[in-house]
Amino acid sequence: MIKKVRKAVFPVAGLGTRFLPATKSMPKEMLPLVDRPLIQYAVDEARAAGITEFIFVTARGKGALEDYFDSAPALERELEEKGKFDLLAEVRNSTMPSGSIAYIRQQEALGLGHAVWCARGLLGDEPFAVLLADDVIAGDTPCLQQMIEGYEAAGGGCMVAAMDVPDNQVSNYGILKVAEDKGDLVRAAGLVEKPALADAASNVAVIGRYILTPEVIRSLGQMKEGAGGEIQLTDAIADQVRAGLPVHGYRFRGVRYDCGSKAGFLRATVAFALAREDVSEDFAGYIRQLAREDLAVGW
């Protein structure tokens, strides 16, 4: 019987240098898309997929994350007294139940694989998910929920979110070597982190959602350095393929925004604002106005 995926790891120890100076005093995961921080989108996606235990791998200066998911009794009382019940519901939705969330420190920036390994003491001998808050995925069905359904249909093993990328972006991603392609489900014959285009086995890229087995943690424990001199999560997943264990990519249905880059974050901001009933009309009108002005001056 396949074990249920109940736990999720959120690696949030990065410095967010691409967004300096804003991230000098706040975690990059707290940057807001409209009025919700990036980390809230990841947590909501995990909750929708049935995750009940949330493990944050943090670093010094990330206290705002802990405060964000804590209760705020004074604020709630004020909102209730003023009859602002919609805002009250939003605040309560961002509060995690006692005992459901844990924080682990990554004291050295040794890579994504090392960050996941830091959570080993809380994972036990069961499968778990990993979500990168930088990757915001909009879809009718949350990405991780799609993956868990695919994971169960595949009979377990490791699974990574996957999407096809153009040639000029291959070297930015972990890339799957494809053994069998069934459309949504891709059986992997290997994975390579950020290969040169000439060395890439396909254009099927790994995106920031994973379902992993305890064997991955054991592989990470060997502390093998990979691309960039870091401990790469993709290398530990590739070890599972070499050991004859099942590894699949899942082509999710939805739009992925790379909010780890400024341009991607701005695209996501526009897309999410246009999808919001409370601001879309005003915001769309402003964009149309800008377009008319740009066209008028030949920009």
C-alpha cells in the first residue's frame, strides 16, 4: 500500500539577493503578490493537497515568516469590532494550527539538497513533498494536488513537477532523461542539474515541486557536491534512478511564474491582479491606458 503524503518541506533559507535592497530586512518569501506573500500561496497549495505537517527550513533573519503564521489576537479583535469580517477571515486563514508547523535552521548555505536534508529529523520513514515558494503555479487544480494524484496512479516512488522549456533555457534547470513519455506522466531514466544544451537529454525541466521518498534523504546524507559546488537535490533523485527505483516527472496543468526573478515576479503580479475581482477592473483599465499611450508615442 502506498503511504500518504502528509508532510511538506519549504526551503526558505535563501538570502533573496535578486530583490535587494527590499530583502535586506524581509524574507523574499514575504514579498506580496497583490496582498498575499509568496509563501502563503505555497502553503495554501500544500493544504489543498492534504498536507497536515509543514516544515520550514529557515536561516537567520527569517523571523517574519514565523510571525506571519502565528495568531494575532489583538488584530483579530480590532477587525471583529470594526466589522471587517472579510479581512478577519483572511488573517485567520494565514494562521497555522498549533503543532502543525515546525522551523529548522540551515546554518550553512550548501544548496537545496542540504536544505531538504536539514529537515530529516522531522520526516520519519515516509514520503514527503517539497515546495519552493519562488515557483508560483496558477491552475484550476493546485499543482501539488495534481502530483499526488499522479504519484498514487504511478504506484509511488519519487515525482517531480515538469514542464517543457525552450533550448535557450535548458541550462537554467534540472533536466530529465526520458525513458517513457505518456503525456502528463514521464518516466525518468536520469536527471542532470543545469546541463549545457549540447549535454541535455531532453527539454523536460524540473520545476519547484517534488514528492520524495526517504531514500532521497539517505542519499543526501552522503553530502556529495554537485553543480556549483552545492549539494543538489536533483543528484539525490538521480541516485534513485540508478538504484532502479521509480522516478517520474509530472507535466502539471497550469501556468508557472518564476518569482525568483524580478521579471517573473512582475508578470505574476500583473496576472494575479487581473484575476482578482476586487482590483481587476481598475487595474485592467490602467494597463489599457498605458498601452494606448505607448502606442501613441510609438514605443
